[in-house]
Amino acid sequence: MAGLTPVSLTADPHTAAAVTDAPRKQARFSPTREAWRRFRKHRLAMVSSVVLGIILVAVLLGPLVWRVPINEIDFAAKLEGPSWAHPLGTDDLGQDVLARLLYGGRISLAVGFAAMLVACIMGVLVGAVAGMSRGSVDAALMWLADLFLSLPALPLLLLIIYMFRESLKGVFGPEGGVFIMVVAVIGGLRWMQVARLVRAQILSIREKEFIEAARALGASPVRQVVRHILPNALGPVIVAGTIDVAAAIIAESTLSFLGLGFPPDIPTWGRVLFDAKDTIDIAPHWAIFAGAAIFLTVLTINFIGDGLRDALDPRRVL
Amino acid sequence: MAETLLDIRGLKTWFKTDDGMVRAVDGVSLYIDRGETLGVVGESGCGKTVTARSVLKLIDMPPGRFEAGQILWRGRDVIPLSPEEMDKIRAREIAIIFQEPMTSLNPVYTVGDQIAEVLRQHDELSRKQALSGAVDMLRLVNIPNPQKRVHDYPHQFSGGMRQRVMIAMALSCKPQLLIADEPTTALDVTIQAQILELMQEMKDKLGMSIMLITHAMGVVAETCQRVVVMYAGKVVEEAPVEALFGNPRHPYTQGLIRSIPRVDRAAARRERLEAIPGTVPSLLHPPVGCRFAARCKYAMDICVREMPPLKEVGPGHRVACVL
């Protein structure tokens, strides 16, 4: 046996170094970089990223560049179509639609991302606790998730908003209060999918040999979850989170459209759509631009989610 | 007389299943002295791995349960220890490496991070110190280019290299006992030889003991000083390695030795490889007498009726057989 050893390639560091040196310079494959390489091959997702990027930049920086006030009423120019003075036309009070959409987009997108964060954090917490504890705690948490899944979301949203709107307004002011409430309600009703995903991932990953190895080398249960299991479970959570952003934007639009979200003077996309619906026959541009903003944002986010799913799925060859 | 590091006495690790208790380890006693390599051999399913995992308390409880016995680590019984106390023993005093080097490393971290993590969770070290410690460990296990390789991910290593990384991880806190659970089973023969060589080298450098679990008798002959032969959850023979191969007393040991493939004999006489007929009995309802009786060609009436105790037949050579 001993005689065999020197035959190996690795026994001689010089030749081995020469062999391994060349390719290493060009590629150091971290999982992030590999995912990025795969993501770039998904054309629709790449186009969507660019479009969403433009929307984000426009919403964040747009109001600084397009300095038309959102509430400048001008009855002389009401319900006008697109023109140089008003690129997206005006509404029934003569307010500039572009300025209103740029401003309202901030709120719509902020609600989307914040609600996604709430849903993901809750979902990961519940899923991790359920997956690690097993037994009765696991059963109880999953039962709770099933319960939440079976609740009809929209009536519940309406009920909660009717019940708590006034008290929250009192504490955080009209805008802050509604923002917190809308985010909490939308996020609080969307954590179940993430929780189930995380639990399923943990149940399968915790049986892997590398977790056993970590345990054998003295990693505490918390450390096993935080350092070893969760990073391996992150892929599906990222995908679910992306889709959640889109769903939250839709939910916020629905609430605003029903007149239950933000106060009427805050032009979120759903609110603009709601205001535009009465004049859709004489001034369709108003509704079309607001609808297009929601549509484009949600569509691109969903495509990006698709691209991420393909990029993060190790079974798919790209 | 060398210091006894690990002393397992009458250990019974049973598993509760829907059909009843599976007596995976049923009254095993063995010891390991400082600086020695103990081989634990036997077929699949005879309790070798469960014994090894019991030492580090890596058995899931439930369904597993310590039914009886003691596991004395340097004189202290580990069975009643709390999980926190166990975490301190793991890696620092006893480390284990597993059979599957391909899946025993976390795919999302570089190997350097993983070795550094073991170092950091047991000692107060800065990130930088831990990483340079990881480089030292990789160099110790003969991985070429350690400064560069620490930044590589597990999938960039071959099976043999990953097992080296696993050994580096296991040894990073300088344990006194390394439990190697079939460390070479998943590797091809030349790599096996390298890994065994490496373990031998590490043992001499760090002055530790090794508990080598394997079913390959050739590996045992090559590396161990003493051997424990297990069958169906019990120790059937225990002997210094020369005595075991020179004068195997238990029919099971004899069968194991005869079933080693021999290139010279097979080629010369087109001989069929001798196998032990039958399989390991169910550990759910183990036979009353000698557990090997059903497969033993020398079996007598008494074998079926009662389990023969281990008796001394030579210096350090004990066997559980009436013959």
C-alpha cells in the first residue's frame, strides 16, 4: 500500500500547482457568481430586470427631475391626453398624471417590498422553528399555517382595516399608520407559503451528511440552522419572496381601488386607477397609464422570479 | 501500560420502531489506549457505526436509546452529559469523519470557511487567524497550493481531496481520538491507500488514537494494532492484529478473512471467492444463543441454546465461541 502513494498526482506539489494554476485565474465559482451566470442566460428575466430597474430609478429619482407638483389643480387642462406639458396627460382635476404616478409608485413599491420582507421574515422564523422542532410544535405551527391559508384574504383585509385604521392613524399619523397597517396585513397573510417552503427545505437538509458532520464537530442547533441549513434553503425563499413583491403590489392596488388603502390625496397606483375608472370612456389614457404601471411592474417581477428559479435550481442545466 | 482513553462497557444502544426494539448495539465492551489504532470490523448492519455514533452521542433520541452500559471518556461517563457539554467534547477531544466525503461538506461555503468555522467555534480566534489556521490544516493533510485552495468550494475538489479536507476539519482542534467511520469506502483503491497513509501520518504527528471502522480486512491488517470483530450487535472476537490474522478463533472471523479477495489465488486457480452463507440475523428478535449459529458450519446444540461469553484464549485475545 505504501508503495502506491508516490504515484499519485497530488504527491508532487509542483506539478499539481502547474496543473491547477491556469484555470483558477479566470474562474472562482462562488454560488452567487454561478447563479448570476445562469440568470444572465434567461433572456426574459434579463429584459425584465432592465425594465424594472428603469421603473425603480424613475420612481426614486423621477420626482426630483420632473418637478411638476402632484396636486396642482388646473381645471382649464382637465382630462387632456398626452402632450409636451403633460407627457401622460392630466386627470379630472387637471393634475399631471406622470407626476402622480411617479410619486405613487414609491408607495406602491415600498409597500410591495416591505410586505415581502414581513412575509419572508415571519415565514423563515415559523418554518425554521417548525422544521427543527418536529413533533407537536411542528404540527401546531403547520396547523396554524393551514388555518391562515384557508382564511379568505380579501374580506379579512377589509375587516382588519375597518377595525384598526382609526387607532393606527392616531399613533403614526395618517400616512405612516396606513402604511404600517397595509404592510402588516398583506405580509401577515402571505407568510404561510414561505414557512412551508422553509420547513420542507429544513426537513430535507437537516438529514444531509454535512449537517451531521457539523453536529459531530460541535455545532449547536442554532448554529446548524443559521450557518448551515438556511443558506442552503435560501434559493426557493428568494424566488417565493420575488413573487410575493408582485402579489403585495397587486394586493395594495386592490385595497386602494376599493378605497380602503391610503387616503385619497396619496396617489398610489391602485388609487389612480380607481379615480380614473369613471372617465374611462372619455379619457382612457388616465386609466391605461396607471394600469400599465402596475402591469409592467408585476409582470417584470414575475419574470425575474422565473429567472431566479431557473438560476438557483441546481437540477437545471444552463 | 498506556493510558486508556475510551472505555466502553456493556453498551446497549437500542432503537424503538413500530415492530419493537431493534437491538443495534447489544452489550458491546471495548477500549482504546492512547496512541493506538483500533480496528472495528464486521458486515453491514452489525452495529459498528451505531457504536461509533454512540460515543459522540450522535444518535437521534428518540428513536434511539441508551439501554445500559457506560461510555467512559478519560474516566468520565459521557452518557449523562448535557448537549452543551457534548459540544465541547466534540472536535476538541473526539472527532469523527464519515464515509461520504462527497456530501459531508456544506456546498455553500468555501472549504477554508468551513475549517475556520470549526476553529472559531471552539477557540477565540479572529477571522484572519482562523483562515490562516485553515491554510495550515490543508497543508498538513498534503493538499497542494493550500493558500489558493482554501478559497475553493467543495465541488471543486475530488473525492479523495474532500476526504482530506474532512480530515483537516476533524483534526483542526487537535482531538485525542479520531473516529473514522469507513473513511475509504467511497474512494477508489489508490486514493484509499493515500488516505490511510495520511491518517497514519497524522496519528504520529499529533499523537492521537484512531478508531477505524471498516469492513475491509485488508485495511485492518495494514493500519491497526488491535481489532474488535463485531457481529449482530455484539463483540465476537478481540485480538492484537497479528493474532487475529495468524490464529483467528471465531468461525465468523475465519469467514471474514477467507472472504478477502486474493489476486494471486484467483488468477492461478480460478477459485471461487468464499463467502459466508446467509445474512445478519434480525436485531428485532435476535436468537437466544450464539448469534452466528445459524450461519456457522461448526454449530452445535449448545450454540443455539446459550450465548457463549468472551473468554481469554491468548494475551489480549478474547473470543466468544465454545470452540
